[in-house]
Amino acid sequence: MSVVKTAIVAKAVSDYSKEKPMKSNPTNIKESIAAKPLQWLIVAGAGFYFINKFVSKAVEDQSQKKAETEAGLNPWSPTSFFSAFWKKYPNAKFSAYNAASSYKLAKEIYDAMNVTFDEDEDVVVAVFNTIPSQYRVAQVVQQFQNYFKKDVLKVLKDGIKTVDIKGGIPDADYDRIIQMVKRKPLY
């Protein structure tokens, strides 16, 4: 072998010996986190986000069901409201409030919420302001559910449109409606 060929082979061998040894795969979580902390941070953040969304939704649903079952006379849940009302007040007498007038008010709420860009919360507040009692509110809520197949509280909170930038009426108006209905007489 010539000197030049020997030098080239020696150079190749020495370059090969200087290469870093291959890393072994992590054998436990600690080593994996230490090796790739950014990836683990992203995974943990995404996991926390989805768990938080799931838990908060479950807690919200549970608290709403609890309020409906404890109160019984909750006008936002018309079926339980009417059954509890007639058990508690079997001889209650008041003027008839027909389904057509309840539907008209429910349609006003729906139309105010189903607009192109911005819900008309003033109309919604005015409609609930004109309803004289919790019994009548339950009738309007029932008509809303029957005709539009949606929960009126969910519509007020989240809106109706498929592309909804702000989502429902402002929280202040939502709370105002809830408090207004609570202060109304039962019938």
C-alpha cells in the first residue's frame, strides 16, 4: 500500500472513532422528560387543557341538574316546573295564556338571537321583562324548546349562529334576565 492510501485509511478510521456514540432510548419517564422537555411540556399542556374542559363541562351540567331537581319550581325547566307547580298549588287559578302567545314570545327571542352579526339583547331583555310570572316564563321556555329544539338558556349564553364571534348575549344581560325571572311572582 502506498503512503497516500495508508494516510486516507488512517484518516477515515480516526474520523470514525471520533464520532459520538449513539444515544440509547430513555428507559423511564424521568429520562424521557430530561431528553425532550419541550415535547413533554406541550403534551402536558394539551392534556391539562382537555381535562379542564371536560371537568368544567361536567361540573356545569351537574350543577344545572342539581338546581333543577332541588328547586322543582325552576321555570327554565318547564316539565319539572309544571309537575312541581301543580303538586304544590292544585287549586291555582289565573287567566289563560295560550300557546300562540307563548310561541310569539319564544319566536321574538329566537329572532333576536338569530341575526347576522350581533344579537339584539335589548329585545331579549324586553321580552322577559314583559312576561308577568314564572309560570308564564316556563310556558315560553317550553314553546321555545318545542319549536326550535334548543334550550333557551344555552341559546342566550352561546348564541345560535354557526359563525358567532362573541357568542350569545353579554353576561351582564344574561344575569339580569335570570335575576328578573327569579323576582317574578310564581303565577
